[in-house]
Amino acid sequence: MLHLISKLTQRLRPRKTEPGHPEVLRARQLFQSGDTDQAADICNRLLKVEPDNAEALSLLGGIAIQQGRPDQAIDLFSRAIKFDASQPSFHQGLGIAYCNHGKLSAAVICFQQAIALDPKNPATHNNLGNYYQQAGKPAEATRCYRKAIAMDPAYLPGYINLAEILDLQRKHKKAIRVYEKALRVGADRPENQAHLALLHHRLGLALRQLERTDKAIAHFREALARQPTFALAHNSLGGALLARNEPTAAIACFQKALEFEPGLTRVHSNILMTMNYLSATTQEQIYAESLKFNTQHATGLLKGRQPFRNVRNKQRVLRIGYLSPDFREHSVAFFTRRLFGEHNREAVEVTCYADVERPDDLTGQFQAQADHWVPITEMQDEEVATRIRHDGIDILIDLAGHTSQNRLQVFARKPAPIQVNWLGYPNTTGMKSMDYRLTDSVADPQGEADRLHAEELFRLDNGFLCYQADESLPEGSAPPFLQQGHITFGSFNTIKKVTPNVIRTWSRILQTIPDSRLIMKSNALEDETTKTSLLQAFGKHDIDRGRIDLINALPHRRDHMKVYSRVDISLDPFPYNGTTTTCEALWMGVPVISLRGDRHAGRVGASILHHAGLSELVTESEDEYVELAQNLALDTGKLATSHKTLRSRMHASTLMNLPLFTATLENAYRKMWVTWCNKKA
């Protein structure tokens, strides 16, 4: 998944409308048009002549907030209030600066003072709402926003912030109605024009949450038409285009976002993540871009770090830290959900650093298995790194890589003597601070893979994955062809993995098997444009729409798993294979045909099948892939046997031997630790 980055770096500010110094008015106009440097120059020149000009100090404070300098903003607004304490906007500005600095108790005093000075100004109530929202009091914040809107039914900041709370509460349909009402009642007001780009962007994000990708794209483009330098809108447009399976266009959007805001590390991660989907992208290109990420966003954070105080005892219990945003219902969980409880407490002590924004039942299961559970969602990267160092973690495991909501900036600070990337991302992080990457000899054969990784590849003997299935699910049914009279192929992978080469190859399979059908299931298929584009792509290969069934998201996981009962043979995409979907299919008795690729993402299928004892389902070329699909479809006796025996074969394989996997993993951790202990302090 990609980073949508929807949070503001500053809150909406009221506009001062009373007449003032002509130079300050000119500076304010420049500031509102985006020319902050010239606006600041005018104010600084004026202050040399009039050091007590409160308006100039206030405008400089607003610029400091926008540029992420809350300390300086606090000083500037405090000086402005010293010279003129009667202006509510000065108190509001100081309150915003305190909020951005995390000094919430000081902020609320400022907002209350602003309300006392101007009780009928909706902006003062809006900013008090922002304080409550940051303080984790959404009910109080909602009351403030509604009060601001009641005072002025066309006050856009109130609508935007009210809808944000609804979005955070996953009430996306209600949020969309609030955004749409804001556009109806406030779009024509001159003073609202500055907020319209943000409003369209937020509306697009809410629509994306409901997989209404086509409408979201329209709003992102409207936001950019109004504010072409809006980096986050470029990023969001890229994410939406990728969801619609337009990776090249998506990368162009991400690059545009970085052009305007080079420091957006998660946008750079989006570029790297997307490169893995492209057939034309080489591993050399991904490696080069990964090193570029390290240079631009990570290298500087290593400077000045202190020596580690971890006791160099090779035999002692190791403090292992796992850091992830995905201790929840997520693909990563199906390879870790019982791991922490399986660890030998005489060998390791487990701390989970949980960046989970929306905990669920699985989150509680993870927490129950950990020796220590540290929520880090509200912590800055530097705070997290300091906490990890304070906890004395010996080996810190990154489970996200360049995927959504990663905390690679924590790992860039090197808070633990040994840092390891594993599982969530199928390639090198590119980071020199990451010591190892866990893999196996099938996913990353020795030689070329080592050369194109910043990390040392540590190959686990029994595979780098251990599938931890839901044992309560009923076994897969007999193959559906027995009742339907035709073969049904299936793929439940994200549409982003269905490249033109995949569509061409799957079309060849459908052409060679008369009356065969294809079921595709993906959340992105909620969007009508995505569905139409996909069907048209198959149509170019003379595949009738009636032979393809498209299914979008289902409300419950058990419903999702039941759909496998409609599939005879599962088809693995390439060059980015499935992982969880491959294991799910096998668990439900459906054989999976995979094409071995030239990089880790394209060899995961081969690794899973090899360690499940099913290497006969791995192919080496597109022609072989098509031939195997045809042979398996025609050998109905073998296919029926596969459906009947796959679960028992999975159970007996190393792919699901959790005690063996955990022991192998702990042995790997011990070897890494001994290597570090042998190094000079």
C-alpha cells in the first residue's frame, strides 16, 4: 500500500481583515499568493524601522508556522501580543504555534483568550476545535467546528476539520457529505478560495477510502488546478492512478510531489514501491533509486550517534524489537500472528513497537504475546529512536520497508546495534543503517541478489516465510469444475500486480482452455473505471467480457476465503508475485501456478511453493506457465486430488512449521549477535 499523507502540517488560520500598515498589507498579499520569502523580507525591513509593529511580527509568525518553525513562531506572536494584546488573531497564531510545538496546555489558554476578544468569530472556535482534536478529544472538537459553522454557514475551515474527524472515525460517507456541502455553500466566496485546493484534496482522500477512485482523481486534479505546487495532492493523485493500474503515471506524480517538497520521505518510498510493479524496471534501477533514498533521507541522521551500551555477552537473552504499522488485520499478520508467542523466552525477550492507527482484534492478540508493547503512533521518529535506545534493544526488526506508514526514519537513526529488514517489502531498503535482510536461497539466490542489496542477505534454511493460517476455516471444497462443467481460474491479488504481460499470458490460457473462466477479486474493483479498463485490456486479446468475473471487497474475511471454493486453479501474477494470496489459495485447496522471476518480488511464489513441497507448480517462462495451466486443467483427476490433499501437504511442510521456523529465526538472531559482539566496540 502507498502513503496517502493526509494530515496537515499546520492548521487553517483566520485572515486579518482590518486596515493596517500598507507595507504589511502588501506582504500579506505576497504571503497569500505563495511568495513567503518576499513577504518576510518586507516585514523584516519594516521591523528595522518600526520594531514594535505588531502586524509585521504576526505575519512573520504565520510564515514561521507554515515553514515548520514553531519555536520562532511562538517568539514572534508573543512579541506581537506584547505590543498589541487586543488582536484575537495574534492569540490564535500563538495558540497554533504552541499546538505545533506540542504545548497544548499553553495553546488552549491562547484560544480561549481569542474567543474572549472576539466571541462571534468562527475562526476562534475552529482553532479551539483544532486544539481539542490534537489533544485527543474529538467530541469537544466536533462541537467547536459545528459552532463555527453555525456562526457562518459558509466557513470552509470548519467543514474541512469536521470532515477530518469523521474520516478519522472511518465515517467516510458522512465526511464526503460534509465536504460536498462545503463546496456548495462556500466555493464562491472570495475569502474561501485559498481553502478550495485543500478541500478538494481531502474530499478525494475520503473517496479513495471507499475505492471511488475515478471521482477521487477528479478532485485531486481540481486541487492541483487551483494549487499546482500542492505536493501532497500530487502524491495522492499518484496513489489513485496506481490503484487504477497506471504505475508509470503514478511515478510521474510522485516525482512531481518531491520536486515541490523534497523532504517527503514517504513519497520517495511510494516511488520505490511502485517500481516493483513494473515489468520494464530492472533490479539495478530499483537498487540505484534505493541508494538515492538513503543519500537524501537517511545518511545525515546517522551523524553524531553515541556508542551502544548493550552488554557484549554472546549467550545472554537477546532483546528483540519488532516495529510495524501492521500488527492488525493485514497481510504481514498472517506470517507473524503467532510468532511472538512461539519465541523461546530463555533466548529472547520481545518488544513490539506498534504504529497501528486503527487497532483491531488481531492487535490485541499481538499485544498479548509480546513481553513489552509500546504504542508509537503519536511519537515522532526521534522520540521512537530514543525510546528504543533507552530500552536497550539488541536487534530491531523492520516489518514494513518502503510500504505504507513505514518508519524508516527511525531505522535511519540507528537506535539498535543490529537492524534487520524482513517480510513487508520485497526489495532492499537501500539504507546503510540496515544491517541485514532476511530471505532464503529460492527468493534470493546467492550472487546477483547480494550485489544489489544495501543489506547483507541472511538466508534462512527453511524459507523466509511461515504461514500461520486460520485453522477455523473449513477445508476447501471439491474443485468447482465437477459441478460447473468448466475450469475456473482465479487471482485475488491487487490489480496493481496485473501488468499488461500478465493480461496477455492469462488471455492465452483462456484461449487454450475452451469455456474456461477467470475470477479476479480486488478492492480496487469497486471503481467502475478500473473494472472497465481491465475488461477492455482482456478484450484486446479477444477475451469476451462474459468469461471474466470481477469481485470487489467483501465485508468479512471468511466471506473472502469462501470465494476460493469457486476457483479450480489460481494464477500468480508477475513480476510481482502474490504472497498471502498464494498461501490462502493453497490452504483452501487451490493449486497455484507461479512464474519464477529475476528478483525477490518475482520469486516469492517459487519460495512458497518450494517450501510447501509443490515445486512442480513453478515455471520458468511464460510459455511454460501457459502449458502448465493447460495440462493441469486437462488432468481433472490430478486437479481433484490436489484440492483434496493440499491442506494436509501444507500442514506437513516447512512452510507451516512454526516451531522449526522460530528456532531457525532465533538461531539467525544469535549468529548476528555473535558477529556484532566479535566486532571492536
